Amino acid sequence: LEFAVEMNNPGSADAVRAALEAAPGVKLLELREQEVLVETAAAAEGVRELLENLGCRAVLKGMGGSEE
């Protein structure tokens, strides 16, 4: 899943990283300026809510499947 995430406050990126790394079943692949890429079997809406509960606006930009 790829999200556009509004991380405007100092420390927002650190909070996003910590929350995603602590979330069960969510693997943080990449954290860039205003973008987050995760691998998960969880629902996209749940990951979006997790990000928004941190005070960051988040929008799902895209999703892909696994070849497994």
C-alpha cells in the first residue's frame, strides 16, 4: 500500500515510523517525505486510520498484489 501522508509537524515522521513498526502485520518498506509504503494483509482503511490517529492526513495512493 502506498499512502500520501501529510507530515508537517516536527517529529511526525518518527511517530509514523514508530506506529507502523509497532502495528501487528504491517511491514514498513519506505518512509519518504510525505509518502509511506507498507506491506500488509490488513485492510487499507485500518492503516489509513492508524496514520490519521497520529494527526497526519493520509490518502491511499495505490496498492499492489503479491506474487506469492
